Amino acid sequence: MLAQQQVKQMSVEQPRLVKVYGCEKRADTYLYVDAEQDPTSLDEALLRTLGELRFVLDLELHAQRRLAKADPVRVLAALEEAGYYLQVPPPAPRVILNP
């Protein structure tokens, strides 16, 4: 929790430039990386799982920035700790049919 507070405080002062990529093999899945980072430098297994990446947008990210489906503080923390953030869709609801 302390790390998130530190990231939040730091990101308010200095926005972070981020690139967002859509993932070919996984619908509604987006990869966030620092603007200067080449996404192909990430883990090979991760990249194989995601398939071809297509550039979606450049983003100036800070703790107060509203994102449609991600918490900006979590995104910033993941960028700091792992070098990327992977936004995945929520799991589909499980439907049980009674015969």
C-alpha cells in the first residue's frame, strides 16, 4: 500500500508518458508501456501470448487521470515494478443451463 501511495504522490508531480497497444490474440486486452520503451523488449513468452501488437494511443498518465477500465495508480505501480501493465477484460460470467 505504501508503494501505491508513493507512486500516486510522485505521479501527481510528474506525469508519465505511456504508449498503449492492443493485442491481436486477446480481444479487449491492452499493453501499457513507457513511451520510450520498445514493447518487443518485454518477455518473449508474454509477447507470444499477446500476439502482434497494434499501437492504439499515446497517453500522459498521472494518478488523477481517469481511465475507462484501469486504475491509474495500479497502472503506474506496474510500470514502475514490472515495466508494463496488462489490462485484461473481466472474466465472462459463467452460465449454467439446466436441461
